Amino acid sequence: MKVILTAAFFASFVFVASGHAQSAPAAYTQKCQMCHGATGRGDTPAGKALGARAFNTPDVMKLSNADLLSVIKNGKGKMPAFAGKVSDADITALAAYVRKLQ
Ligand code: HEC
């Protein structure tokens, strides 16, 4: 019985931990959320001040994956560039996460 409970405890822990990792890459919470918000609406004080649009507005929806990668790497308007600050693998994961938020 004790063994089963222990196994169940660890199984639920792994489930919660991996669920969290999928909900937002650490790089998003650390580098993007302050402007784009947890849900990608740009509704934070910094996002509103700088004019970050919601990721689900039509103009942003129609950007290609290459466009998303390029904005994240090179910046755009008041958005800072992240090439060199975030690894290429993280930039790819961030672009995929922007798509998911849309
Ligand atoms: C300092 C605030 C700030 C941070 C931090 C920031 N952004 Fe932005 N982002 C902006 C602003 C402002 C725009 C709109 C730029 C424009 O159109 O002039 C933008 C635009 C974008 C766009 C294109 C959508 C559009 O409106 O054209 C994407 C995609 C994006 N950001 C993703 C990210 C990701 C991913 C991160 C984290 C690595 C990030 N941003 C970090 C401010 C920020």
C-alpha cells in the first residue's frame, strides 16, 4: 500500500511539473510576459505603454512563422531584439508558443 501511494505521489508530481512546462516556456515568462502578458494580449502596463498588440489580432495572426522568428530575433518598433540573449532553440519554442496563444 505504501509503495502504491508513493508511486502515485511521484506520478502526480511529474504530471503537474510537465503540465506547467507545456503551459509556458520559461523564456516566455522571463523575457516576454512583462510586455505581452501571460495570455499574449499585451494587456500589461508595459505592453500598453509600448503598443504591443494582442497576438490574436488579425494582423499578427497572418504573420508567417518566419516573420515571427524574425520579430523575436531582430525586434520590431519598440520590441527589443532577442538574438544572442535567448538561444535559437528557445526562439523557435517561443514562436511556437506565440502560435499556441493565438
Ligand atoms: C519591452 C516590451 C517587450 C518585450 C519584453 C517583448 N516584446 Fe514583443 N513586442 C513588443 C511591442 C511594443 C511590439 C509591437 C511592435 C510594433 O509593431 O511596432 C511587439 C511585437 C511582437 C510580435 C509581433 C506581433 C506584432 O504586434 O507585430 C511578436 C511575435 C512578439 N512581440 C513576441 C515577443 C516574444 C516572443 C518576446 C520574448 C522573447 C517578446 N515579444 C518580448 C514589446 C515587447
